[in-house]
Amino acid sequence: MYLIEDMEVMRHERWREDARGWGVARPAPIRQLALGDAEFPAHLRAIPAPPDHLWVRGRLLDEDALAIAIVGSRRATPFGLELAERLAGDLAARAITVVSGLARGIDSAAHRGALEAGGRTIAVLGCGVDVVYPPENRRLAVRIAERGALLSQFAPGAPALAHHFPVRNRVIAGLALGVVVVEAAEQSGTLITAGHAGDLGREVMAVPGRAGAPTSRGTHRLIRDGAALVESWEDVVALLPARWRACVAAGPPAPSAGAGDSQDTDPLLDLIGTEPVTMEELIGRSGLTASRAAARLLALELEGRVRQLPGKRFVRAAHR
């Protein structure tokens, strides 16, 4: 049976078409998509028994096919919230759309991280897209509709009812190439999303937590059952199918020495020759942070200028 972490889910607020009531810009209009429409998400169309209709506030783009879902506990710890926000931001900065459920806790942190990074995010709701639950996420919902999309298979006006959420979780899993779970109790509804992802052939990933903590029990169970252990955006990207890894943007560029420099003056590329060099050596010599160095190395690999050898060692690729 589906267990809800927050019984206030039965309450809801209509999204009034009244800018003065919101204190924010007037919400975007609602559009209905049928399964056969061109804008209907391709990943979702391909699953068994997809929704016949979706209601959308905002815009769905072809680029949203490169998507990762980040979900987790409503009663998240400060550590979990910070990690989810950072992970979502790192993925969004690399042109990966972040999908989540607009719930309190990890979901909200994931949406915020994607937006702060200037990326795209999609919120899948267990109610109509003119209903906001939880009500304190009204402003966040408006920002998501402006920079991504609010999406639901429930018609406008549908309240946030308990039995809607397992259905909503299947849509979250269906939209994404993989699902990352950040903190989950042992009987969390988040585990239903992970279960749907596994059933649909999507990658299931989990972030380990503190041993013995209630919010770690669900994620540790997933890892014991075969979910991939991830700690950073690099781990997530490494698990994507090869054709999708090639679509990942390099992220924020490293500072350049000058506009007139040639492409071959990359500060990291200059440190890589025909002899293998480790990631740790490159970080130490370049002065870059680990995340910036990893982003640059990924970009150089995608450009065909660097090859990665076993043991995370790197050499300059031969000129073709």
C-alpha cells in the first residue's frame, strides 16, 4: 500500500488566474496534449500503457529527452537538501533536464537547483496543473512554468489525493533516462518511483547516506538491491547510454587566457601528453577544483582530444 509521508497532501489550493492574489506574474496558460501529438514526450509515449492525455503549463522541448529525475524524502535532512540542490544544478548546467515531483524536501531542492543553474526542470504533479501542493511552493511552481513545465495526467481542478501519487511517480520515471534517489525512508513513496524506473528499464541510482539514519534506509536498500551508487553528476552521466552521454554539455567553461588564444591552449589539455596522467595529478597541476577539472575532461573527451584509460588515467588523443 502506498504510504504518504505528509498527510496534509489531502489539502490543495487552486492556482488562481489572478496576478494580484499570487504576488507574481500571471501563470502560463494550460494546454492539453494527446498521446499522438508531436509535443507529447517521446520517452513517455514509449512506455507500456502511457497516459492518454497530459495537461501542461509551460513548454516541453525536444531537449527534455535528456532528462534525469531526482526524488527523495519530504522530511529531508539539511545534508540531503544541499546535495539534491547541488546535484540538480550540476546536471542542469550541462543541459540535462531535471524532473521531480514538486513535493516538499528533496523534490523542491532539485527544482531550485536546476533553476538557479539556469537550466530546465519539469515538475510532475499528483493534481491538476492549476492546483499547487504544497501551497508554499506557489512561487516555485510559477518559476518552473516559466523556465520548464508543470505536467500532470490529471485534469485541471483535480485535487492532490493519495491515490494520485503512485500514478504520478510512474510518469516521473517514464520521462527520465534514470532516477536518482536522495534520502528515503524504508517505506517511502519515493521507492515506488524507483520501482517504476526499474520496471521501465530506466537506470536506478541512489546516494548513500549516514549509516542508521531513517532517511538512509530506503536508499541503502536500493543499493543492496542493485541500484547504482552515485555521489556526483559525473557518476550520473557515466551511467547514461553512450548516445546520451555524447549530448551532455560541458557545463561552465574554465576561464580562458585570452580571446586570441587558440583552441590548443586549454589549461588542462596542456598538461596531458602521450604518457597517462591521473585525475588527481591533473587537479594538483592545474589548480582547478575537482568538479571543474572533471567537466573540462569530459568536454575534451567528447571533442575527441583526450582519451580516458582504465583507472581514470588520461592521454592526448592521436590526431585524426
